[in-house]
Amino acid sequence: MKRKALSNVHSDNLYEQIYDYIIERIGRGVWGAHDKLPSIRTLATEFNVHRLTVFKAYQLLKQNKKVYVKDKSGYYVMPENMLLIDSQQNPIISAHVQESSLSEIHQVRADYQFSIALLDPNLLPNHYFSEYIKKVFNLYPKVLGTYSSIQGDPELREALSRYFTDQSHFYLTPDELLITSGSQQAIDLIARGLIKPRDTVFLERPTYSPAIDVFRRQGANIIPIEIHPHGYQLEQVEGLMREHKPRLFYLNPTFHNPTGYTVPAEQRKTLVEMANKYQCLLIEDDPYPDIYFEKKPPLPFFSYDTAGCVIYIRSFSKYIAPGLSIAAVACRPSIMKYLLNTKSLSDSGTPLLNQKIFLHYFFSERLQKHVEKLRIALEIRRNIMEEELSATGWKWATPMGGFNLWMKLPESTPMDRLLEKSIEKSISFVPGSIFDSLKEHQSWIRMSYSYLNETQLRDGLQRFVHIYHSLTSTQI
Amino acid sequence: MKRKALSNVHSDNLYEQIYDYIIERIGRGVWGAHDKLPSIRTLATEFNVHRLTVFKAYQLLKQNKKVYVKDKSGYYVMPENMLLIDSQQNPIISAHVQESSLSEIHQVRADYQFSIALLDPNLLPNHYFSEYIKKVFNLYPKVLGTYSSIQGDPELREALSRYFTDQSHFYLTPDELLITSGSQQAIDLIARGLIKPRDTVFLERPTYSPAIDVFRRQGANIIPIEIHPHGYQLEQVEGLMREHKPRLFYLNPTFHNPTGYTVPAEQRKTLVEMANKYQCLLIEDDPYPDIYFEKKPPLPFFSYDTAGCVIYIRSFSKYIAPGLSIAAVACRPSIMKYLLNTKSLSDSGTPLLNQKIFLHYFFSERLQKHVEKLRIALEIRRNIMEEELSATGWKWATPMGGFNLWMKLPESTPMDRLLEKSIEKSISFVPGSIFDSLKEHQSWIRMSYSYLNETQLRDGLQRFVHIYHSLTSTQI
């Protein structure tokens, strides 16, 4: 309510100057973590501006997690944004430090890792890999002596541009593709190349949590867009676009992580038109369109885009070969130049060896057949998970592809204790709040059915349900 | 002179606020490329500050290449820093775009590429590589199905920590090593993890040009430190450290690129003490300490460091395997946490396959013997280059290792035409100005003797000298 009222107050961006002033002082350590900041009244007097202007600056600081409010007594510096001073050894080092709780959970060693949204390595055709490697060394004997180009191997880009055109009607030239070292690098390059501090970025809620970290680090204002089993509330999205003029909307519309939801075709078309109208880039992250059950997902947003407002990230790590770290980014030349520039600063090009192995492996007949088997194996695992959890009364929408089940447990679930107890019993899962830029979704969890085999799935889920009941029954 | 006088004017950082104000407006496109900026008088009135304060802001903007001065008529927006608006397709895209002239020159196809400071791929033991790959797949059959950890393969870090301790007296634990995808990524992670806008960074002059781009993009104030055949002028460096309090000094002290100079041991010791005194981090980039002629170079700076102020980057791309893109960063835990955090945003860890191949290849007896042969081959190539150029009268210091000859041609050399004519005749070299943050060094060039074989070297250099004479004789 308050934010809306304020957005009508035109103040010649004075509030942004106050925002910068405060950020700069926090950055230099003038105000440290948990320090109380000057009151609205004080700053308004100091800057000779209306109090609403200062209030607006504080609202933006709060939204961007730079400050927090305590007991209505005022604004305080949020610790993660302070200039960290390590007085022991290097008093001059400073940096933002985000906690990536997802990677923390991934470090937990557990027998039943429902937290890992990766393919079970036993589902990959490991014994065939060495054949492709041999082939690569025969074809390109000097591959290890050769740097890659920044944009990526021309032969691979040529093959992928044909593939995307055949499969998804992209109509791409090889120059409209950039090869990156996985999708994490792709997201990072996009954020660094296209976002400056205070730009507004839409992220789905929930979303892939490392994306939250990347855009937050870039200084973006993050606005969450709810994703539902059948997509977005488009009218609401349009209202928010009109109001906030986002620079980009990062989305993961196909077998969404963590929810498994898929945005239907009609919404894709409409959203591309809307993005074009409001000049908002759509960053479409598409890690496993091939892992569908029953029927193929709709065409990517990129296929509907004629104006060049979609950047498409296709990762191949999830189901082809995590150890190769290969992803491709498709975008139009006006955007490509920014990404190439950022890529050239980030590394000297994705290693050529990895690109050549990927090229010969991915386009082999054997792999394309293997993907069919993968779909069946994963559908069976999804079914097992649903079966084992069917008596719990927890709520979820059946995922029609991908690796994850996103479930709502009863509100009363003591989530911290559930995680703690589970880890004690060598079971891991991801609490929903990690995927939420607002750190809510407290009673949701993500469990992946992709990493464990069928026996482990049954065992682990039975144990997990048992832990849940032991915790909730003692509570009552 | 003027800067010095100003640095005594204490103005409560008002000038920084004016600096930010101008940067923000340029960033938003209020002022576009080549637009004239408000006069000092106007801004002083507007902000109600002393004109010297505005002058100081403009000096900093000029130093950071955000504005330029034209005919003493005022300050103008430097084009590379403007918010680039592509009105055709995506009016909302913005980013800094730096031109990396080095990568442009590398794109030139030429028969005689003296511009490329890489090892001739024929000097690598290409026919043995596939053996190591086979070994890796036998030892780790699921290597392509496995993500790496963010910090890097523990087995590789263990082996490298022992290696550095044996070879260079580092006394490292595996936790003090980070594996990166080449040294370019290492420099980028350091800049992103440790530098914020307006931090002062010392760079050698000349220096490795992508480092200039990385630190400039991070918004650093760059101060050049001259490097001479026998190191730095340490008194001058100390004066500059005292005055500017740099956050870090990026250096390449062993067979320096582009000059080939090596900083002597006594200077290393003194500079480490100085850095500790002034709390300046030293970033030591060490791409080929093994490529020495006659005698080993001095120990790295890192070996002299007891206070944790040195970050050591050891790249293995240059002479081991460019196609693997493996580098290691050694630093103390207080710094490691920042680099790990930034690495986790940049990618999901350097690919495990590359790390495992590197591990088994680098630590093989065969490779260690091969490096001996490399040294001899490169020394012969250096000798050929010196011989072929001996009659020119150009000046250089004989490089005692590395890949490059850094030469001063007569001041009167028409450098642009020399480059143009050379490229016409299929010869490439790098003009010295590319390595200079001040874009001077107009009569210097870098020629690499590492990429061409002996016959190509002789042929190409004879042609190059001929082009030079044809240009300069017609000029007189």
C-alpha cells in the first residue's frame, strides 16, 4: 500500500541519491552490521527533502535487504551487506558475502540425498564415454593444445543452431549462440552484462536460489512473481511490469525448479508480447526440456519471440554430462555483444575439449536413444515418490517432467527440527524458504527423485515419513 | 601536480558524491556519449560546494576514463562508459562495453602470428594425451556424470599443495587452494570478490591488458606502476602506496607479460613487507615460472609472505594444456572465503574431467621431462628472434624466460601503418599501447617467439623488418 502511494510522488530521483548515500556509507563501514541508521526525520533535515523521500529510500533499502526494521524503533544495517573487515589479517578486504544455503545443504553427506536435483550418475552411459573421447582425440589431435574462442567452438555452434531450429523452431545462426561453462555462468554473464545496481529484476517465486544470489549481488531490486501449477497470473504480471519497468524477468518455465510446474503455451505467447511491450527481457532457463513424461512440453518462449526480447539458456549438464559443464545461450546480436564482452573478462572461453566431447556425444544416435530410457527411468522414480508419500496428506502438483517434487506440508510442521532430525538420520531435502527471495514458503519442501535409485527412494521416503510423524505426534 | 594539491583538501567525500551523481546520470543515459557535461562552476553552484570539490570529482572521472577533456572547452562523456541504448531492438539494454583490443588482434588470421603469446601446439606431447584420458576414465568411470565441488577436486588440491610446498616453499594446506578455469577467471574472481567501485588498484605499466579491462569494469581507480628490466622503483611505489592506499597491486613479476622482465628476489622481499605495512594485497600472476632459460627465477612473492597479503595465481594453460583451462589460486583462509563465494556465483566449479586429466598429466614423470625440452626449444626460438632483429637497432632487454620480446622501435615509427601493412602481409604483432592503462607506449611492440616454429620465425621476422624499412624509408 505504502509503496504504491509513494510511486506517485515524483521527487526527481532524490530518493535514489539518499539510497546511494546510505549504501556508500554502509559499504565503507561507517555504519556496521546491526547499527541503527539515522531516523527519517534526521535525514530529511540533513538533505533538506520531504520525509516521504527519505521513507522511499528506506523502503527500497529494506526491499533490497540492505536494512531491516526492528520493533518499529528504526532502521538497522543488515549484516550481509556490510563491508566485512577481517581485522586479523587483512583489514582492507571487503566484499558482499551471500550465504548460498543451497550449496550448504548440498555439502551435507547423507545416504538419502533428496536435496540433490541431479541425475543419478548410474543413469548415464558411462562405459560409452571413453569411445567419444577417443574419437575426439583422433579427430582433433591438438585439442588440448588449443584455446577455445570466446564465443565457443564454431562447429558446435553450427550443430546446435541446426538442432534448435529443427527441434524448437528457433531460426538461429551460429553467431546467435554463445557456449558457456554451464548455466550458472550463463546467468552470471547475463546479470553482469545487462544489470546495473538498482535495476529491477523479476524472479519467479519460488525460484532457483543461485539466481537470487547472482541478481542480488549485482545490486538489482528483486520483485517476486508467483508461479502456480498452471503458470503466472498474467494480469498481475502486467500490472507489475507497468509499475516497475523491470529490465528483465528470469524464468524457468518448463518443469520449473523447484516446483516442477510448466507454463502453458498460450501464456508463453502472451508473456512474450507483454515483455516486448514493456521492453523487459525474458531470460528463459531451460535445463531439461527432454526429460518429459507422457508428452513434450510446449515450445520455448524463444520460439514465440520475433522482437529479440528473449534470451534462452539451454543447459546440458543436468541430463547429458554434469562433468562437462556445457550450456548454450541463444540471443540476438544486439544482446550477444554484451554477453561476449562479459565472457571475455570471465574466462578465455569454455574449454575446447569439453565442447568437442559434448558435440560428438550429444549428437550421437546412441545418446538420443538413451534420453528415451532416461525419461522412463525418471517417470518410474517420480511414481515411486508419489506412491510412498500418498498417505501423508501433503500437497503437490504431479510434475510432468524434470527432477523435483515440490510439496506443501502442514503449516504446523516444525521445519527446522524436521531438517535437523532428517540429517541426523542421513536424509537430506531442501526447505522451501531457500528458493524464496522473501525467505517465506516455510512449510514447503523440495525433494528430488532423480538422484537415488528405486530402492533408495522407497527406503529413504519411508524413513522420512517416519521422522515426520515422530516429530509431529510428540508435538501434539 | 594538481591532483596532489587537491588530495590535501578534505571535503568529507563530497567530491565522491558528485562523482557518483555524474556516473549515475551517465549510466541512465541522461548524458550520452560525447555530450558536454555541466561546467565546474554550474555544478559547484548546484551542489553548493567549493569549485575545487567539483574539480576533484572531474579529475577522478577523467582518471577513470569516464570523461574526457576537449580543447580545454570542458568535460565530455567518454563513449565506452555510456549506457548503450540499442533503440532498434532492446531500448532497455545497458552495459559497459570495453574494447579488448588484444582479443581483436588475436582474431586476425595471419601466417606469422607474432601477436600470440601461446605455446606452439606442436610443442605439446599431443600423442600422449589420450593415454592420460584413458587412465582417467579407468580410475573415475563416472567422471562425466559428476559435478565438481566449487573449490576444486580435493585430490588435485592435495597434490598441488604438496607440489607448491616442495617447489616454492609455500606451506599450504589443500584448503588454501582454489581451482579456477584458467587465470582469466582467477583475476576476475579476485576483482569481483575484493574490489568495489572507486577502490584504488595498482597495475604494472605495461601490463597484461585483460587485467586492465577486468579492474576497470569493476570500477577501480587504476594507478600505473612502471616496471623496468630490473623491477620497480620501490621508493616511488612506497610513496604511491602511502598516498593512494591501494586495495591491491596486480603484478606479474616473473617473465612479465609483455616485457619479459623479472623482479629480483630482494625487491620481492621488500615489496611484501611494504604491502603488509600499507595493507595492500599483492596479486601475483605466475603463468610460466617453469619456462626459464639458464637459471630458475627467484621464489614467488608468496614464499616471502607471512602475513597473508599475497594471492598467488598459477596458471597451467600457457605451457601444459591450454585446452584444459586449469589454474590454481593460493591464498589464506580469510581471503579464500570471498573467492569461494564469487566462484559459486560464476559457475558450478571447474569441470571435474579437466581437473582429473590435468592431475594425472601434470604429475607424470613424462611431463616433467617434457618441460625440460620445452625450455630448450623456446630458448632457441628466443635466440632466433634476437638474431633476426639484431641489425634493426631496436632496443630490448633479453628475456630470461617466458614467451615474449618487448621492443622499443624509433619514436618516429608510424605504428598504425606498420600494423596495417604487416597484417596485409599476413604478419601480426601487438602494439605496446594495448598493454598500457594510459594508452601510451606508442613506439613499443610485443612479439612472441613461442607460437611459430623456427623457419616461420626467421621468414616472418625478415618480412617484418622489410616492411618496417619500406615504411620508414619512404617517410624520410
